[in-house]
Amino acid sequence: MKKIENTSLSIKNVGETVELYGFVGKKRNLGGLIFIDLRDRSGIIQLVIRPEDSCYQTASELRNEYVIKVIGTVSERESKNDKIPTGEIEVLVSELTLLNTALEVPFAITDETTALEDTRLKYRYLDLRRNSLQSNLKTRHKITMAVREYMDSLGFLEVETPVLCKSTPEGARDYLVPSRVNDGKFYALPQSPQIFKQLLMIGGLEKYFQIAKCFRDEDLRADRQPEFTQIDIESSYVDENDIMTIGEGLVAYVFKKIKNIDVELPLRRMPYKEAMRLYGSDKPDLRFAMPIEDITDILRHTSMSFIKDVIDQGGIVNCLVAKGAASKYSRKELDKLTDYVKTYRASGLAFLKIEDEITGSIAKGLTEDETNLLKEQLKLEKGDLVLIVNGDYNTVKVSLGALRCKLGRDLDLIKKGDYQLLWVTDFPTFEYSEEEGRYVSCHHPFTAPKDEDVDKLIDDKANCYSKAYDIVINGYEAGGGSIRIHDQEIQSKVFEALGLSPEEVEEKFGFFVNALKYGTPPHGGIAFGLDRLVMLLTETDNIRDVIAFPKTASASCLMSEAPNTVSDAQLKELHIKLDK
């Protein structure tokens, strides 16, 4: 007799003798009969022990989370439970073996738990017994298997790349690992396998993929962890269309396998400029409408000086129209929205309510012509709410983009289970860093610029665009990639544009730059965030729900207490002295 999973049993198995293992999920004593919900990784099945059974005394002493083995006969239940897969049957126990006892657990092992997340993370091994988390991890497994199936079908080879690497600080902060045998030197954990996968292309592998562990020492949030997993793909002799076709084909394959959803291909493509203009984001959520509207020309000659001065200085005036939402926002609620956009550097938030009369913070400053033009361009109807921001282009777009997403959530405009996918393309090659006072790579320094923009790399960085693309799902960047630079002259030009001296290039990227000199094929790739993809397909908004042993927002593990101190002897071996 071999162990079988609870939910593999059904009404078809009535009369069969089975051997089951699992945790005691719940025990009830009803009129002498003992009922036990036996839980294994597949789910719950009900056990029945009668007073005349030889195992009755042992069953009486069981407590929640004890580990047991039972042998019994499958029987049809009198009162069926349609809420669980095994609700038509129960097992009449003839033999029961206690395999292990358990302390009283700090929280109930149920899907709908009220336990604080910190408590669940401290006892993660108990939290993992909950069906919801196990279901998420099963989905994660199925996704990785589907990825491997799809990539193998296209002839891609899975190749592992090093975890102990050289620090190349051009991006997020590296996690550093001191070397014991090389005094004063450090490895870095990879932020991605970027350089190594390009070296594989130089090495003639042509088609590579990997389920790769990556590390970034950066501030965390609900959809970010210090260590994460990405589906890494690289191929030679390709252009943007080739990689996007491979990438969207992979996503469609996964969606069909996991959710039985047919993704319509090819996916919509939206240039970065259009995404920012219409949605104020390079990862627009298209599950609801509400594009950003430009009303600069309508108000260009307004008498309201705080708006006209901004326009005269080259700024813009944009707005959002929340259909039918005028009555849903009191002045107090609108003040909260104002505070919200200010966190994105907006100077303020004006509003109009379209009722029998137009009211709002700037209603009295509008002329009749301006009012009529607004009604016509924005297609305003009674009950609409108009929210307006003015300022420089980037501030206006980003603040309204964030506000748009907030309104989508607050007004329940997002339909559960809806998936909207698109490509955002033609990203800027550089972005200006206020912190560093210079232009830095928008993606990474190996991203190929558009052919027509190569001559702009040095003298016109703000108008230089690249062969880069992101796949966006429901407002999340699910994956991103680019065609890489294979020409050493263009690569040198990009390094120069970034302000890196030849000495700095040699120090940070010397081995890679040297490799480019040995006949590098044209190549490109993409990387998908596996954790984020699982998060989207399991419809949770917390990435910790799809990782077996996640870190907190402070990058610590409450269960294992990592990071922690180490002994003086260990530090001495590594030639490290702590500054106290």
C-alpha cells in the first residue's frame, strides 16, 4: 500500500482501503464519534473514529498539528460538504499511528488568518501549511516548468552563471561578499546575469535561458525583495521584434497553462513617449480608461496667474476626468488627493465638479469660452470630476499617473481577474540623476541605442532613445530587455557619454570590453521577474505570498534572524574590523 494524497480520493474510491498521512487540522468529538480533518499538501479529508475502534484512545488524545498516519476504508458521507474536493467521502479509520506531537501553534492554520504578518513570517514553517500559500508555491512550480517546456521547444539551453561576481556599480547597490583568500577584496552577488549572458553569446551559445537568482541592495516595497528570481533569456542574431515575439509567446504559453487564458497575440506596442503622455507611467495599467488630458492650449491665455505663469515658463496643464465621481469626493477627500500628488512633487491639485453649475477651486476663474472648450474636449457630463495639475512636464505626468492608479483602485474601476498586457518600447537611453548630477543609463550601459540616435550619444543625451522594451501586465513591469551593443566603438561611446574614464571602464568592465573585440554577434534578450509573474497569476498584491522564505521590508528574515552578527574569529579570517 503506498501513500496517496487526500484529494486524489473521490466517491469512486468508496470501499477501498487506503493509507493516509498528514497533520491534524481540526478534531471534533460528537456523540462519541471523533471526526478529524486530516490535512496534507493537497487538502482536507475527514476521518471518522468510532468508540469501539482500537485506536479510539489514541485519537482522543490528538491535538491540532499532531502528525499522524491512518489506515481506513473510504466511505460515502451522510452530510456532504461541497466546499472541499473530498466533501462526498470520509475515511473510517481502523489503524492510527501518532508520528509526532506539536506545541500549541501561535496562530490558526487556516486560509483566512487574522495573524499579523510579522508573526506569520517568524513562524514561516507553520504559515506554509496554509492552503493559500501552498497553492501559490504550486503555481510557481507550474510556471517554472512551463517556462522550461517553452524555452526548450525553441531550442534554448539552460545555462547557470556565477553567483560570486565582480562588482560593477552601475545600477542598484551591490551586495558584497568578502574574500577570505584574497585579502581586502570582495565579490558581488549578481544584480542580474547581464554580462555573463552576453559573454555566452560571444561564446557562440546563441540561445540561452536561466531561472536565475539575483540580488539588489535597495529599499523594499510590496512587490520587491532583496533576493529575487528572474527568467533570463538571451539570443544571437535577433532584433527587437524577434525578442518580443519570443517573450510574448512565453507569456501566452504560461497564461494558457496556468489560467487557461488565451492571450491575443501580437501584444499591443506603445512607445515610451506615448505611455508617459497618456498615462504618466512607463508601466501603464490599461484595465481601466481615464487617460491624462492636455488642456494647456485651452488655458494658455487664462486670467489665473498661477496657471498662466507656469505655461509662459514652458510648463503644461493636464487633467484627469473621473466619470460620475463628483459626488464621491468631499472637500476633505479632495484635500487628501492634493496631499497625495504633492508626494510626487506637484505644487497642488485644482478641481472642477460638473453639476447643474460647474463648481470647484478654479471654476470662478474660467471664462465662458474656456468652460465650453473644456466641456467639448473632455466630453464632460453631469456628475464628472476633473482633477488638474500644472507644472513642468515630468512632474505633471508622473503625479497624474500616480493619481490615476489611485482613482482606479478607490473607484473600483479594476475588474478582478482582468489581464491587460502590452509592450512599452523605445525607452530613453539615459536619464538625468539629480543625486549624481549626471546622466546615467536608463536600463544598463550595454543597451543599444537606436541607429538614428548613435550620433546623439555625446551631445544630445536627452533625446537619445534605445532598442529597449518592457512587457507590462496590469500596471506592473513583468519583464524588460533590449538589444545589446555588439560594436565596441558604440560601447566606448556609451561609456564616454556616461562620464566613465578609460581607467574606470577598464576597472569595472575590462574583461567584458576585451571580449567584445573577438567577434561579437548581434544579440539581445529579456528578463522576466518570476516572483512578480507568480504574484500576478495568483492575484495577490504582496510578493512575500509567492516566496517560500521571504524577507521583510527591512530586508531581514524574522524566522532565521538573518542578517545577524558573526564571531570575531570569522571577521579576523576575512581581515575585517568593524567600526564601532
